[in-house]
Amino acid sequence: MHRTFIFILCITCILAGCLPAPYYQKEVFIPQNEWTYSFKPSFTFDITDTTTGYQPFFVIRHTQAYPYCNLWLWVYIKTPGDSTEKKERMNVVLADATGKWLGRGMGEIYEQRLPIKFDDSIRFNRAGTYKITFDQIMRINPIPEVLNVGLRMEKKGH
């Protein structure tokens, strides 16, 4: 039993080491694990290489006591040189039709990473500082059992 555990731990470490490193990743804790309308996590990052494509991901960590199968968001983005933000609505599906949580789970905590799809006008092809903000727009305020949310940027093709 002890050898099996060590073997599984070693394989897990090796596979985790093969995952691509993100270009940018940051997560913020949700105060009291209740995401209120007034809490709007923002993430600021710089793009310097405009020859590479980038894929943003929304990251969420919640408990198994989260009472819904999804989460609705407004995703705001401010690009370099623009004075206004653009916004996209996003439905984050957290469970399948049978209620089984999607993403990775460990104990009572589940984490999911979903690609953010902006319209064609957002391509991260300008050098400068970008800002992405998440605004939960569920009918319930606050949303319980959300531990943290974050943004992950990966270079495409890596």
C-alpha cells in the first residue's frame, strides 16, 4: 500500500511537471467564501510579444456545497490605448446534467479552468497593459461556497 501511494505520487509530480507554464496566472480569495455583487476581482497584465497568440482562462475554486450547476459572469476587458471597457457575458458550467462536478476535485474542493472567448476585436495583439475584471451576475447575492477566482493566460501553441 505504501509503495503504491509513493508510485502514484511520483507519477502525479512527473505529469504536473509536463504541463505548460502559464504566461500569467493570479487568483484572489473571495471574502468569507461568498461572492457579492460588489466584489469585482480585476487582473492586470502586460503583453510584450505581439507575434504570439494568447488564450485567457477563468479559474474558479468552489466547494461541493456550491448550490448551483453554473455561474453567470460579465467579463470586462480594457485593452491598451482604449478608454472604454468591452464586456462579454459568460456562462461557467460547473456540473453536468446529473449534478457531477466538472473540473478537478480533491476532497470537498473543486477547481475548474475555462477558456474565455472574446469577440474577434480582442486578440491581445497590442503591446501594453490589459485589465480583465469579473463581475458575477447570478440572481442570488451573495453566491455561497466560492473560495477563489482567477485569471490564467497561456500562449497559444505552447
